[in-house]
Amino acid sequence: MQRGPIDQRITGKIEGFWRILGDPIYGEILRRVARTQKANAIPNAQLQATVAEAMERASRGIRKAQSLAESIGDTQFVSVLDRLHVGTMTTISNLEALKHLCRNLKDWLANQPPEHRGVVQWLRPFGAEAHTLGTDDASRSGTCPGPFPADCLPR
């Protein structure tokens, strides 16, 4: 591979995708596209740009999976993850598994009647837990403040 000038801004951009994509997919893109294991070892700016584009495409896939997950609800989402042997979004093993996840989520959503799409059912606590868990705005309004089901849990 030809060495040449590199752009530190692109290196930083690439490194920023690690948190979004998780170790497995981030590493897969670096290995496949740049044949390296670290963003700062990419030998030239042209290859850096190619890697950054691949990372952006993968992050769009992650965002698509997150959006679909919101549409089907927690229980169904966990069911799909379990069926595909995926623990969390950041532990998706590779790009192929991400593609399968999105396809399974789309298929599940397509097979649901329109009135059940986007309906999320929350388990209501009882007893002492009801006093502490039911005090925030999200609990009262039935909405979730963030893009992930975990964002709706009390902190």
C-alpha cells in the first residue's frame, strides 16, 4: 500500500465510529478496507476517506436497526436479537449480522397489523418500586426520552 500524507481530522472521525459500531464491526471495516487494526495506521488520506465512507455506511445500518427496534418494541426486539444470537447493538459480530438484523426487524414489522406497529408496552412496577419509578416525566407520559429502550429505565 502506498504511503502518503494523512489527515488527522479523518483519523479522529474514523475513531469516533468505534463507539457507534462497536469493536467487531469497527475492526472488520479497518481489516477489510485498510488492512490494519488501528485508524492511525491507515497509510494515506485517500484510503482514510474510503474507510470513513465505509464506517458511515455501517453507522447508517446501526441507526436503521435502532429505528426499527423502536418501532417494534422491547420484547419483540429482544426476541429478534436472541434469535440471531446478538447480545447488544455494539456486540453485533459483523456487517453480515447487521444486515440480517435489519432484515429480520423489517420482516417482523411488515408482518404486523398497522395498529400494532410502534406500540410499546411497559411493565408497571408495584409496591415500593412504584413510588420511585413513577416519578419522572417519561413514566407519567408513557414516552421514552431517548433512542434506546435502556434510556427509559430510571437512573
